[in-house]
Amino acid sequence: MSERTFSIIKPDAVKKGDAGAILAEIVKAGFKIVSIKKISISKSQAEGFYHVHSARPFFGELTEFMSSGAIVPMVLEKDNAIADLRKLMGATDPAKAEAGTIRKMFAASIGENAIHGSDAEDTAAFEIGYFFAGLELK
Ligand code: CMP
């Protein structure tokens, strides 16, 4: 069944000029881009987005990094989009990611790992609504 998920090309990948190549992998894997933009967010906006991780020791580092430069948030659609995007991204730690995955190809470390993807239906709904208004989601 067709499903929507949310993704962010993170500041490390945007800075390196890899956003276009990452988008090409996403499209090649069969995802339709429902909505996309290039923006920057503040540290407190990053804290709101990652609130489920607020007790983690890396929360400060994570939110500092996500507000350190431009990001490309997007809404993607295909059958089984949530699980399929996570497969395409590869493991959170690029050192553990399989060959051919986005993190294996483009990420440098567990903190600066090129791409985010929603991990479940409820988080996808929250994350889409955090970055996109209804009018942007035709
Ligand atoms: P993401 O999928 O965006 O969701 C939470 C993020 O926290 C994750 O990707 C990683 O980039 C980051 N993260 C997870 N573990 C660590 C860690 N040990 N140190 C720094 N960042 C981490």
C-alpha cells in the first residue's frame, strides 16, 4: 500500500554537495517526491524535531549539528516507504552500513550520517507535520 515517509538530507551532505546524488538514489529506488525544500533551522527547532532523543547523551551534539547549515527536508511516497527508505539509508553508523546504501556512500560518522528517515508511522506523521504545511502536501 502506498505510504508516506519523511526524510532530511543533513548538513554534512548538503555542505559536501551530495544532495543531488542522494536525491538521485532516492528517485532510482522508486520514491515519488511529494514535497521538498532547502532550509536552515535553529537549535531550538532541531530540539523540537528530535524531542524523543532529549535524554540521550548526544542530544546537544545532534541538535547543534542539525542547526549548523542548510538541510533538505522532504516527504516521500511509495509502497512500504518507511521500511524501504530505512533499508536504502543503511545503518545509523556508516561503518556498519551495507554497500550500496546512502550512508555507506555518503556518510562519515554516526553523528554526521548524511540522511534521516522516519522509523515508524506515528513518527512519520509527526515529522511531516513539523516541516510541511497541509498546502505543501498535495
Ligand atoms: P537520525 O536517524 O537522524 O536520528 C537520531 C540521530 O541521532 C541519528 O540519526 C544519529 O545521527 C544521531 N546519533 C545516534 N547515535 C549517536 C551517537 N552515539 N553520537 C552522535 N549522534 C548519534
